[in-house]
Amino acid sequence: MDSGRIAHGRKPDIPVIRPRPSDKKQQIHEVGVKSLELSKVIRLLEDPLTANMKERHLFVLNKLLKRSQMGFLLKELTDVSKILNICAEKGADHPEYVPFLCQALHICRLPFLKEKTSDELSYAQDVVEFLSHMGCLMRMSDAEVRQQTLESVKCFYSCVAPKPLIDGTDRLSKPKPRTFPSGNQLSRLSPRLHPTSPGYRLQLLERSDLAQTLLLSLAALENQPTIKLQLLQTLQILSSSSHMNCALIVNARGAETICLHMNEPDPSGQVLFRSSEILWNLLETGSEEVTAQLSSMECVTSLKEAFLHMLTTGSRHSDLQLRNDLLVITTLVAENPKSLLIESLFAKQLVVLATFPELKSHSPLVCNLKLSYDNEDLKMKKLLFNLLVLMSKDFAALQLYKEERVMLALLTLAKPPAASSGSPGWTSAQREELQLQALATVCTLAPLMLDDYTSHQGNASLLLLLDHCVAQDAFFGQSDGCHNAGGSGSTKAQMRHCVRVLRSVLSLGVDSVNQDFCDQGTINQFLGIVMQMEASPDEEDAVTLEIKSDIQLILSALCENDMHRKELFGSDGVEMAIHFLEKGCDKFYSGLGHNRLLLSTVDCVRSCIVGCYTTEDYFLAKKGACLLLDLLSSSPRCVHCNVLANLLELCDNPNTASHILSWRDAGGQTAPRVLLQLWRDEEEELKVSRNLHGGIADPHKPILRPHQQADPQRPFAANIQSAAILELSENLRIKIYSIVSKLGYQGLPGLSRKDDVTLSVVRRYLDFKVGEVWNEIRRELEQDCVRPTTPDEEALSAICKEAEDTAMRVAAEQESILQRWEEEDTREEELVYTEIKSHWKQRELMAESWDSYVSKTSNYEILKEIKAKREKYIESSRPKERHQEAAVHPQEHFVGQVVSVERTGAQGPAGVKVTLARAPLKVAGRDPAGATSQDPEYFSTVSVKD
């Protein structure tokens, strides 16, 4: 045994890493000897007979370090881990083992060595366990061991790219010369050894318990501030490099642990900064578990102490940044509804700070507080406003806002510069940015604190700002904040937020607030603002369109249920609505907000015009109904419901029907035809069963949708509407039915065959819907195993049977309509054929006439014959000579005169008898006495006939 030891001691180095012959069997033997040697080292350290031989232990361990100076082999890591654990246990009582541990940890900074490419996969689990055991060395109280452990872990990340490895690919930077052994060194040791990639070790580190172990060791470092700082730096690297490391730290309640230890005494002043960075990395993972851990009373109190410490003592730029970082973490914690910000009194101090310096306070927090009014203070102020919005979900926070007069401070910032009396420390650009942030905050808080809003004259303050924005000499737009998007260099940003606040308040429908708003003449003012913006030569952008649509929504909220305000809306409002309706929906999908503007215009027509006869008549006179129909025929399907609702309500006006019936679209279609086409499109969308001509295909289900047939009928509670009733609000058929009913079903212009068939269904829609509801009642009773009484059963059966009979009659009517249209088509076809026949006959006559003309001019004999026929015809047409007596008696002329008229009782002209008398006229050269001596001669009575 001794000779074996001597032989072992004389070996200058490990045989495996020394150049040997390339014989394969010899290499396998050397590897076996190497493994055997590590097992002997472990036996030497653990064997009770040799446990106290420290000199021998140290000698062997030093030899082990010497042969592993280029890194540990992957297949040796299990034995190396055992050796390190044994030495750590012995090092607690024998400090002589500590240098070995430090040197071994120093070697761990180097990449592990592999003999084959497959070794990385084969020994992956050994590497994971080795890294986990490395973290366990932090349990030793020796500062040098702890430092070397942390330095080794940090060195893992010193030779890779900043981004963590997520997939299996290696994203590595060029290794540092001091980190990896050179190729010449490895080739001298063994041509088979190659370093593993640094990314390989990082991937396996994420599967180990190293991050959790390091975190748990934080509590044991209270007396070693230097090591504690290095540990925080290591945890910062781990949390910033991988989401999996963050998950491991969070699972060990790392957020809570870090937060509770970040306020401990720190001579370097870096612990709080490192702790905040770690918390920030953990929160960036988006885990709700992090905010849940930080929401405890202890963590909130720790955050409060850290923030107040940096608020009162921080003066450097880095201190102010750290203060804002802590405020951001607090903001993320405030998003958790279970956070204890209010119970810890942290919220009260934050609210007091949010009102400073706009309001004076006796709180000791702000009595001696001085702001530098730089960008960091501006960020803190904006973060505090954002925190007010987040905490407003809690009713207790709203009570706190009232006590600290938050609304007054916000409205003070919202005033125009000329009317503002705030702190002069902010620059004009900073003040504008704070003003926009304050307006955004008021937009959320005003509906929740309406009493404070009205008591501090919120409407007046906002209208004052709005007037200032509209004025020609007003200039804003110096801010570059997020709330100034789209309004740089103009007042659009202020106007947008101001109108937003007013919309959020007035949409609540509180009569006192709305009346106070209207009493200041805001309806006409808003109409003027909209038309002034519309007349501006600037191109429309998203901000401008949003302002216009919000103003229209405000007007809708004010005028919806008040007739007097609709009258105040008047002709100017109608002109505004007509102007936007004339624009149509060509830019509906522009992405700038034209769709929202169009919908708000349609809603404005319903709320501000419909219901007041004076504005309705003016709207109709301006072709408003025709514009709505134009919009209906060209707009997307999502707009049809609102447009049809407006048309339906307008139909209550007796003048509307004539406008609708006289309307024609660009293709010449009439309004009834467009409505019926929408009906067919709606039924096609609902997949209602129809035949080829649009008629009823199944009389048992004339208007039922397929999914209503497929879904099992569930029993409904008394306060829940059934599917048949809910269906009325989900599609357009009920609105189309109501409009067509008001227009009438007879004499509708421009209908086609398919329209007549559809019209027969529309006419009976209400009957079909009633039958559908009764069928639902019947099925529900059957599912509930409820049998109606005999009279009720008979009545129910009769109602359902009548609904089916109605559907069958409508189907028969549709067949007759189709037959009538076919007959009409046949008649039109016959007329067409008759017209064609007449046309060809005319062409034949023209051809014969032309042939006759040609023959006359080309053949003299034919011309003589035609001339003889013409002379004979002329001669025959002359009057014959009269009787000889007629030549003797001079010609006399008479004038008739009605003597009497009698009626015989017969119908028409045959029942009238007229008696005429005639008198001769004097002829030139005749004796006048002869004419007067004659008696008047009466015609016989004649009957006037057809």
C-alpha cells in the first residue's frame, strides 16, 4: 500500500492530460486511472482512519488543483463537487482547507473541459448539480470563500453577450484571453480536450438552484457589507440575464427578501441602488407574484422608508433617479388591489407630495422640502399624478384625495398661464407638460369626485382654458411629453384633453352639472369651435378628428332628453350635422378617426335633432333624410344599425315619408329596394333558410336561425330574455320592418320580383316573431316537464298552428307573386316580339317604296302608266255636277240655334234631346225683305249620341 502511495506521489502529473501514445486501449486505461484517483481522494478525506491527516489532504488537494489548472473535466464534476463539500465542512473548524476552496472556485471561472462533443449532453445533469453545490458554499462564514463563489458566478457572464440564451444556439462574444486556455496549452495537455462554450454553462445554470441558494444566503451577510453588495451585484446580473432566473428568484420569495433588506446600513450607498435594480428586473418579467410579494405591509413600509430617505436626503442626479425608480416600483405595486399603500400611510404622504407646490400644506414632509425643478423633479411629479389615477380605484383613496384637496391642485395646474398662480419654478415647457398630465388625471378623477369638481368650478376652469386655446394669440405646444402627441406647436393637445374631461363629466347625465354647463352658452360655443376647426386650411389629423367627435358626443349628452337644448342646437347644429353627413364614409377606414367622427355625427342627429319638430323639419329641408339613406347604401355594416335607428325615429315626422320615397341612389335604386336588400343581406348573414327566389323554404321555421335550432333550449329565469327576444336587438330586421311599416306596403316604387317576395316576409315578420316566442314557451314547458291545463294547451296549439298556417299562406302568396311576374314577363316578351315584327314590316315597306321609285325613274313606260293612274284618281276625286234645280235656286247659308234641351233619363249623351232652329244668312245682292219674310224653320228633334 505504501509502495502504491510512493508511486502515486512520484507521478509528475495526471497521466490523462500528459502526452501519451495514441493507442486507444491505453487512453481508456488512463481515464480509468484518473477516475480512480478522484475516488481515492474522496476516500482519503472521508475515511475515519485518514480523516485527521490534514497534511496529506492538503498535499493531494494541491496536486488536484495543479492537474486541473486549465479547468475541470465534465466527467469529474460529480467527484469534484463531493470534494468541495467535504472541504467546506472541514473548513468550518480547520481554516487550512479554505485556500483550496478559494483556488478551486477560481478554477471554476474557466470553462469546463470535454473530450467528446456528446459529453455536453451526457454530463448535463452533473453540471447542474455541480452549480447547485457551488451556491451551497455560501453557507461558510469565511468571507474569502463567499467572495470567490460570487466572483466565479459573475465570471460566467463576463464572456458572453449581454442578452441571455433563450434557445439552444450559442450567442457568444469573443472570449477573453485570460478566461479560456489557449489552443496551444490544451494541445500540449491532450489533443482530445476542448472547452465547453460559455453559453452551455449559462443554460444549465438556469436549471440549477444556484440563484435561489444565493438569494437565501442574503440573510447571513448582515455583518459582511462588502460581500452583501457583491451578492446583490450577482443577483442583479442573474435577474437581468434570464427570465428563468427571475422565476427562480421569485419562487424563493426573492422580491420580498430583497425589499426587506434594502434599507439596512450601507457604508457604500450602493445596496439600495442594487436592490431597486433587482426589483425592477423582477417586475419586468410581468409576474403578478412579484407585486403580490411587494404588497405586504412590511414591503410597503420598506419602500416608503427608502423613498422618503431619497426624497429628503438625495441631491445628486443619481439619487433623484433612484428616487424616481422607487416611485415607479411603488406605482406597479399600486396596481395590485390588495396592496396596503393606504393602510401603511404611504399613500397619504404621496398625495401630499402630489399637491406640492401648487397648494400649501402643514405636513412635515413638505415644510422643508425644496425642489430643483429639473427634469427628474418633473418626472416625479408626473409619476405622482399617474399614481393618483391608479389608486383612484379604491374608495378610501378618494376620501384621501378630498381631504388633501387634490382636485383643486389639479384644476390650478389646468388654468391658462395668465390665470394661473402656481409656483414660478417650472419653465413654460415643463408647466405645459404638467398641465397636460393634470388634465389627463382630472379626466379620470372628475367623474369619481364630482362634488369636488363642481365645488371648485371645474366647468368654468376648463371653459376658460378652452377659450384661451381657441383665441388667435394663444400659443402652446412647447412640451414634448406623451400627452402632447399630435399637437406640437399648437393648442390641439390642450383642447383635446380639455374636451376629454368635459365629455367624461357631462356623459354622467347629472342634471345640475349639465345645466350649469349649458347656462354658460356652451352649445353655440362648441358648434362654433367645430365649424372653425372645419374651416381651418390645415389637414385633418387624429387629434383634430378626436376633438370634433368628442364635441359631438358632448352635444349629444346635453341634448338627448331636453327639448329646450335641442331648440338651442337649432339651425346651426343642423348645418353642422349636414356638413359632416355630406362627407360620407369614403375615409371610414383611414385609421385617423373618421369612423369615430361619422358615428358621433349619426348619434348627434339622433340626440340633438330627432324629437324636435323645428329642427327635424329644417333637417329634412336640407335633405338630411336623403343623406342618411346615402350613408346607409354606402357605409359598412357596422353603421347600418345607427342609421336605421335615426330613420325610424324620423319616420314619426309626417314629412319624412315623401323624402324617403323620392330618394334614389347613384344606381337609381329606391329606398324600399335598398331596405329590402339589407333585409336579405341580414338573413344571409344569419343563415336563415330561404329558397332560390328568396321565399320561405320551411314554413315551420320561417325566420328562425340555424343556431337557434341547434342549441338546446335552456330554461330562462323570469328576469332574463329568451333567445327570440334577444335576437331583436342583435340584427336589423326589426328596424327595417318598422320603417317599411311606416312607409306602407302598397305602391312602393322600384321593386323587383325578389323585392316583392321579400316584402311579403317583411309584412308578416311580427306574426312570425310572435309564433317563434310561443314555440319557445312550448319547448321550455316541455323541458321543465310542465303540462298546461287543457284549455291552455288547446290555445297554445292553436297559436302555434296559426303561425304555421300564416307561413304557408305567405309561401303561397310568394308563389302567386312569382307567377304574376312570370306572366308579366311573358306579356313584355310578346310586346317585344310585336315591336320587332312591326319594325321588320316597316323595313319591307320602305324597301318596296324604294323599288317603286327606282322603277319610275328607270322605265318610261311605268312612269306613263303611273301618271295615267294619277290623273284618273284626280278626276274621280272631283265633286259631281249638282242637280239643275240647285243651279236655279241661289245658295243659302243658315245659322243653328238651340231652342230646347230635354233629358230622357238614359245614361250618357243618348239621354239628351236637343231642338235646333236655323235662320238664313243674307247673301250679297239679295233683297233683304225676302229674307225677313221667311218664317223660321226648325230642325226635327235629334238625340245627341256618342
